[in-house]
Amino acid sequence: MAGGREELARTLQVPLEEVAKWILGEKKPPRDVFLRVVDILIEDSAGSDAADDPPVGRDAAGASPAARFD
């Protein structure tokens, strides 16, 4: 989804070696990085929707951005 390990490491701004350790299960990513990965997955799954209207923005930390400020 992110274009491979190297692109994922660049997107997350982490060393490639860290990504490899996470994938192998040798280490867990920090919470903030994990949540950014979840956001990537959400964005990718939203992009595969067949609906004409764009999906409501969401992030891994909570509901839609507008709902956070209510």
C-alpha cells in the first residue's frame, strides 16, 4: 500500500531497519508510528470505495476531525 518497505520508512520518517524489525515481529513500533500506519490503511481502504462522494476524514486516534472539536 505504501509502495514497499523503503517508501513506508520514508513516509513514517523512521529507519528502514526499524520497519524490518516490526515486520519480523522482533520489535513493536512506537504508538504514534503505529497510529500513522493505521491512518495509511484507513486512507487506502477509503480510496477503494466505489461511492462517488469522498469518505469522511478519520484518523486512528478518534472519530472524524470535525467531531473532535464538538
